[in-house]
Amino acid sequence: MARPDPESLPRHPSLHIAPGESYVIRRQVLKLFGAAFHIYDPSGRLVGYCKQRAFKLKEDIRIYTDESCSQELVVIRARNIIDFSGTYEVALADGSLIGSLRRSGMASNFLRDSWQLFDAGGRPIGTLKEQGGILAFARRYIEYVAFFAPERFSLTRTDGAEIAAFRQHFNPFVYRLSVTVKLADPEIDDLLILATGCLITAIEGRQS
């Protein structure tokens, strides 16, 4: 991801990022129209700003370099009219497709979230799964379980190696998701991983 001089980027005054975490995505829970996410690097600097457009028949999420929204990095769009079992394409600002994610409908709605990742040509390259078994199931049906057992996801490639981990933090006012890139892979780059984190944050917000 092309960045300005890191020393020129603003730091979050009180954001604590655990060692090893690559990004933190924060979304205000109480927001009337659409959603906005701030993306921070390990030093707490703002390195991205993500907007989820309201009143769209198709999900439309855009990641920019900062709040000015003058430089677009990634666009995440649903192929079809919104449904939680849809396929979401991830493209660069120039329209070049870098991959897509498809949610497993029945399992994700009733048991635990599961997604398939594909490269630009539609070839499977990884799987994103919610961790927790019984707790993942309980989060869907018991109102307060999510507060005490936040979501965790693991992104693995087709050979089972873990590429990245996603962890929701307990906070009743701000949805916060940490992203830890664990293994460099030429087929699953950081922008696709970051887009995956923003999509998790957006979908969680629509279901809450």
C-alpha cells in the first residue's frame, strides 16, 4: 500500500495495539447513515479510511488513504443486490480486480461465519472461518454473548497454512477489529486481507 511519510501521519491518542498486530479497524457503533471505519497501523497512525455507503441496493465499501477521501485504494462491491450469502469483489482504484470473497449462506447465518477467497481469475486461494464453535453459535441467539465472547476469524490458504487472524475487541461503544498478518503470500496480499477485515466489520454492523 503506497503511503506518505509515516512520521507525517496522525496518531490515535489512546489506541493500544497489541504486539504483532498489523492493523486495527475501528467503527463507531452508533451511526445513523452508512458507516465509516478508521484503519490504524501498529504505531497508532491513521493509514486508511473506509466508507460504507448508505441506501445502496448493492454493498459499496471504499478504502481511502485518509479522511479527505482524495485517494482511493480499494473498492469492495457486492455482485448482486444485498444478501448475506453474496459474493463481494475487491478491486483497486483503477478497476483491476484483485480477488473476491463469497460467504457460505446457511452456515454463516445459523452456525458460524465462513467465507471462500478467490483470486482475480476466480480460483480458490483461501478460507476465512469464524473461530469458537459453540460460542460462535451462541453469539447468534443469545443477546449478550457477543459482549463477553468477541468474534475471532482465521484466514488460511488452501494448504491449511494460516495467513492472517482477525480479532474483535470487547467495547460496547466502538466496534474494533485487529488484523494480524502472519504469513506473506503472493496470492493473498495485504490489500485483500485489509479488505477482508473491512468486510467483516461492515457485515457485523449490518447484523447487529
